[in-house]
Amino acid sequence: MAFGLGAAGYLALRVEPPLWGVALLAGLAAAAAALAVRGPAPRALGIVLLLTTFAAAGLLAGKVRSDAVAAPILADDRALASVEGFVVDVVSPGGGRGAAADRPDGDRRPAAGRNA
């Protein structure tokens, strides 16, 4: 549960933390938990630090996953593009789809599926 709370905490952050900072936090939490569990610290402190370590690991997992699936971001200097087609179907408002278009050459397959 603490791991999931850490991952959810990552999603709730307002700014993107650097990977090294999140990894450092997880490493420090793990070191503190290991010292508390093996040392003369009270058992409750060890449990709290262990749960904190799992939360930090969830935060780290969220950051690593976010970096792994990051998509390119469009630059501000977007170019205009022309799209041609015929409207073949219009779904009623609130239907969630909008309009379906057909290609001007009548070929309904995507451009990648045509043999040129």
C-alpha cells in the first residue's frame, strides 16, 4: 500500500522532480530503514521508516516509468498542414466520436497499408 501511495504521490506533484533527486530520496530512506531495523531504535520507528522506504520506491517507480514512456513535445513553431477528405459519417453530439472522413482517392485504408 505504501508503494502505491508513493506512485500516487508522484502523480500529484506539481513540478517534475529530477531522477537523481528521487533516487537519492529512495536510497536515503532505505539506508535509514536498514539502520533502524538492525540497530537499537524502537520497533515502531523501524516500521515507519520501512513504510517510508516503500513509498519512496513507489515515487521512484513512477518517475522511472514516466521517463520511459515520455513522448516528444511539440515545439511552439508549429507548421500548418493541409488535410483533404470527404465526411462520410457524423455522429450526434455527445457520442464521443465526432466525424469520420474518407480519403479523396476513395481508398479507405491508412496510408501505411496501401501498396504504392
